[in-house]
Amino acid sequence: MPTSKKTLAAVIDIGSNELRLKIAQRSKESTKYLESLTYDLSLGRDTFDTGKISFEKIDKACDVINNFRRVAEGYGIRNVRITATTAVREAANREYIIDQIKIKTNTLVKVYDDMEEKQHIYRLMTFLLGDMAADSALMVYNGSGNLGVSLITDGRVSYVQNIKTGPLRISETFEEVQEYSNEFRLVIDEYLTTFMTFMLDEMPKDIAHFIVSGHEMPMIAELCGCPAGEIVNRIPRRRFEELYGGIKNKTTGRLAEDYGVTPEKADLLLPAVIFCYKLMRMTKCEEIIFPAVFLSDALLFEELYPEETSALIKGYNKNILQSARTIAAKYRVPEPHYKTVVKFAGGIFDQMKKIHGLGSREKALLQAAAILRDVGKFVNMTGHHLHSYNIVLGCDIVGLSDLEKRIVANLCYYHSSNVPHMSDANYAAFRPSERVLVSKLAAILKLASALDRSHLQKFETIDVNIGADALTITALTNANADLERWAFSEKAAGFFEEVFGIKAVFKQKRVI
């Protein structure tokens, strides 16, 4: 008998190396997996080699998806989430692929951007790790085509870096080199060093833990004599170093022969081990912690445990601001000033809930922009809003999708004199609803920025009141506030009224 739909969920993941189906059931102890099926289909080799996925492989993928859906229907599950990541995301014919899957399987595919994918995975990993996540840790997701690295300090993700490389991408990129090189390990090592040099400067020297997830990790654990059988697994550092020493100078053919793996898996083994080895050496760990967590697991957890997920998301929003503060410090943004603007922006946002209709996620974007809007002054004071925009676009911010990062970058662009306009390519590129969001948040950020225009934190506190036709901000101070009054009137109030249809009024109240 099929179990109740309310306790079941299914996810089909279109990965770079294989298609995967996972069906899980909610239970009191932990997620119980009822099915875990895979079908080898290397879409990533097409994408990384030619830039496009062949329609022959898409036809095969559609057949597999239809078969997987029939398995899910046997459990009474009709709404199956279908996801795709690097291979589909980076394919030049991505839109055609999604269209063909829709036509041939009658399903919609959700293509996750790189940061979205890592965000779901990191959230579940930190949840499973519990107290360990409160200590310093280097957390890595070793994907087939992308490497995600994040730093946990004091229970918060303070740094994140996504690198466009991975075992499958390396294998495809250096396929010819591998055939004639006797020291292919050195080729990979030197190639990775070009990505990791700047990362080393960002990392503290006393990281306690090394946490890795990735589709090659079960194979690595098996070869280390530590087969993965738990949700959180461990590989002693000594055993991993022995594995590295044993394989580092071997060819793919020799690896397949000596370790009893397929040639396809042997292609990925050496790059995956080298990635782990180089990153592990940034830490003082005594063991590699390996949570068996992939995107499909994270999505199943979110469907089956919505209340726990809601709490995780709420806590994860704090990581966004921590990451923004780390970037602001790098670009020498004065902390007292941005803290004041963050406080004012949050206060205005909270009092306007009935008018703007936005939630906690949008508030996090507003406050991240309040922290980052002046990073461009590090480049040049002239046109710093444009420099801030470009810097934010070029950074990885913990917990933000690519779309959300673009929103924050645009808020930085419009925080001062400029206003959003359809003649701006960066603004016009958004969908209508996204443009409205940018304008709403920019209008609030402009008010908050104006209230500390002097960077002197003149106001001990502000009082925000909403009336029928005006938002009134009363500032408590005995200081001269003429500069703030001018900035409020000339640079912020007009756009605020244009967006929300009510006036913005500034009043000063002296301290008795």
C-alpha cells in the first residue's frame, strides 16, 4: 500500500554524470529513503567539451525521467521535483533542452544557479553537523563542474567562494594532456593553485575541521577503508594521505586496474582527491568529515520538514549579513557608518510592512546592500556607486542566488543620486516584478543613507511613523542636521514618493 502523500517526496536530479531519483519518507528519527536510483549519462562531458548537450542524450534523459516518474507514481507520488545544475545550466542550448524535457516528459525542470545549489546543500550540512558547525570549519562541496568553499566561524558562514572547476571539468579540459603526461598530478596541482592563491589569504591559520561533500566522496571513502554508511561519515586524515600518496603518480588506466573502478570513475578520482588534499592542508583537521548530502537530499528534507526548514532559512539569513560584513571589511568600509544605515533601513522597512508587502528575505537584501553600498570607494570616490555595483556582482555572498546578488548590486548602484530607469540596461534586464522590488528597496535605502550623510552618526535614535499620506521620520539629536536634511530632501524623498505614493518627511527633535 502506498504511504500517505503528506509523508513522501521525490526528487529527480539531472546531474553532470548521472540522473538520480530519490524517494524519501518523513519519520520521527530521520529521513527514510525508500528508493535511490541512478542512471549513468554524462551530460557534463558534452557541455564542458562542446558547450552544448546533444539531443541524443536529451532523448535518453527524457526516457530515464519518464521511467523514474513511473517508479514515483508507484508510491502514490505524482508531483516530482526535477532539478538540473551545472551541465544544463552552462549548456549553450539550455532553453531548448528544458523545452524538450517539458514536451517529452510533461514536467518542468528547475535549473539551479551555482549559489542556489550550494545554499540548499550548506543549510542541510550545517543542520546535520550540529555543534560541530559552531566551531571553525572549512566546508566544501566538490561538484562535478564546480567547487564550492565556505568558512564557518562561530557558527556562521563568513566566507564563500565558488570556483568553476571540478573533477569532470578537469578531466574534459585536460583530456589530451593526461594521455601524454607522466606527471598529470602536477598539471592539476598547478592549475588549482591559480584559483587558490587568493583564497589562502582569506583563510585563518587555525581551522579545526574539514567537511566535504561530493559525488566522488563515497568512492574515496571506500578506497580509504571507511565505507560511507551513515549520514555523517569520517575518514582519518592519515588514511586519506596514504590514498593520495598511492594514486598521485598513476595514470587513469592504472587507477582503474589497481583500485577496481571503472575507467569513467578513474578519470574523476585523481582530480577529486587532489582537490580534497589541497583544501585539507589549509586546516588542522585530524579527519575528513563527509556528510552524504547532495542537492536532492536537501530538497527532500525541505519538502518533508517545512518547519525545520523555515527555521534554518531564518538563521541562514544572518549568514548573508555576516558575509556582507566580511566583504565590507576587505574594502575598508567604515563599520560605524554602515551599522547605522543598516539599523535605520531595518527600522523603516519594519514600519512599512503594510505598504511595501515584503518579507524577511527582502529585508536581508536591503540590509546587505546597506553594508556593501560604499565598497566602490575603495576603487575611486568618483562614481563609487558604479564601482560598488561591479564589486558586488563579482563577489560570492553567502546565501544569495545570482538573482538576489544582482538585486543587491543594483541597490548599491541606486543608493545615492541615481534613480532606477528603464534606460539603464542593468535595471531593464529585470522582470517587471523584480524591477518593482529593486525600486521599493532602493527608495528605503536612499532614506536610510541620507540619515547618516555626514558619516558622523548624529542621531541617537529615529522614530518612524506612517500616516495616511506621509512617512514621518523624527530624529533625536542636538547636533546640526542640515546636511542630513538636505540629503533627505534632495536625494531621497522625491523617489520615495514616486514609488510608494506617500511623502517622506524629516523632523528633528532636540534632546532635553
